Amino acid sequence: MQEIISNINNLYPIMDVEEPNLSLKLPDKNEVNKLSDEDMNAIQKDEWKNITIGELIGYGSLGEVYKALWKTEKGSKIIAVKRYIPFYSINSKKLTIFSSQLKHDNILKLFCVSIDYNRRPIELMEYADCGTLYSAVHDCTVNIVNNAYETFSLMWVLHCAKGLKFLHEHNIIHRNITSKNLFLFNNYQTLKIRLPETVRTEGTYMTQYVGTFDYMAPEILEGMQYTKKCDIYSFGIMLWEVRSRRKPFYEIYLHRNIIYFDVIEGLRPNIYFVVDIQNSDEIKSLIRKCWDPDPRERPSMEKVVATMEKYSSY
């Protein structure tokens, strides 16, 4: 959670877009009783309505993400607001997934799921002051990262592995691990996984495609059931991306339609672009294991964490 800010204007220049009538439809009290007492009190007092929408910081096919200011009796906090397209359906069980038992240092905190006056579902969540992992990996102007990329990248991957390990221990499958769903905090020293609407408990019947094709396991492309090993595959693609600083399948960007079939046939990003640890090929070996065509041969997140902890000092 962002700290309480005493001098808002010096930290965040609010745009002239005031929306005092967000008219949020608050979740049932029983659904949110696992939030912190402070946040629960704010919800009960209708303080979710005191939100100033600021700059657009991201967008996609399902909606936009804004930087916003949440004003409460105890002060103001910078948060992120995701607004989905009108009438987009969010599974009603999602708030259960974001229960207190799933609080973790490497899981992005969701404050509330609601609906605005235009019938657009809204998520109010932690604001990532250092942006996405995608930006840190591919934006060469992020000098603080470039000056120590070796150390930072290993730390990010370890944090992602720890967050996924935690989810898998609670029988939860993410289903959309990509660099754009991983967020950075604390001067790039903390990574947190955003849990999107795609998360499900393992054992739930789910064969419909969700997520991003570049990170999608071949068995899913063949119409098979999602398992935890699908997250392992996506993690391997992300690890390749972080250690190569290239976008997955970038070399065939103009022929995206062939990826679907070629991944099933064994196509993977070029492993030789990966910058491995000095005097070791263990990272390359781990990547290969994560994206093995046979899900049974992919390692557990527990084994992935054990491998990454050898190389990260964080």
C-alpha cells in the first residue's frame, strides 16, 4: 500500500479531470471483510467515491489503467484504477481469491472491485511507482536498471518465482504470466505479480484460451486443460525475455499467425540470446526445463525458487 501523502501537489500533479460521482457499487460487506481494518473503514464510509482520476498509464483491449488519488479522512494515497470496457464480466468469486490468506510480498494488493456510473467494472489497486517489468526490460532510458541490470534481473525473476510458488501452494493458477503483468516498486527492488481476472483454482474446468499467445503453453494451444505447469512454461518465456532483453518471438513479429502452430511443433525463443550467469549455463538449462513440451518434465516453482536463490543476493 502507498504511504499516506501529506503534500499531494508536490508528489503528483493532478490533471484537471475530477470525477466526484464515480458512484461505486460497493461489494457486499461479507466479501470484503478480509481487507485491512483501515481499508474496510474507508469502504464503509463511502470514501471510495473520493477518487480523482489522473493520467492514463496503460491500456489494452479490455480497458485502461489510470493513476489516481484516493482521498480519505487520514490523508491521500496514490493508487491505480483499472477501468474495464462497459459491461465486461468479472467473476464474482474473484474477491475470494484476493483474501487475506493470499497476502504476500510479491503479490500486488487489490483494494476493491466495483462498478462505475457507466457500468464499467473497476479495480482499485496498488500503484507501481516503477512501472512494469516490461518497461524496465525493454526501455533503455531506465538508467538505474541499466547500471546494475545483472543484479536487478535476477532479483526480479526470484521475486516472481516466490510469488508463483505461493500461489501454487494455495492451488491457484495465474494463467497470464507476462512481463506486463509484473510490477516494480521500491526503486526497482521489489517485484509484485498482478492477479488478473484469469486466475483460477486448479481443478476448475478451463480450456478456453486466456492470456497472451507468446507466453502460452503448447498444450493450451492444443485445447488441453490448464495446470500449474502452464504457469511454469510462461515463467520460462518471461525468464528468457528478462535475460535476453528481447521480446518473445520478436524475429517473426510480422508473421504472428504462424506462432500458434510452430509452438505446438516445438518452436521456442532463441536460447543463445540469453545472458547466463558467469561460468554457468544453469539459467539456460532452467529455461529449457520450464518450456519443455511435456508438462510433466517442467520443474515445480519450489525447484525454480531454489535455483534462483543461488544467484540472487536479495
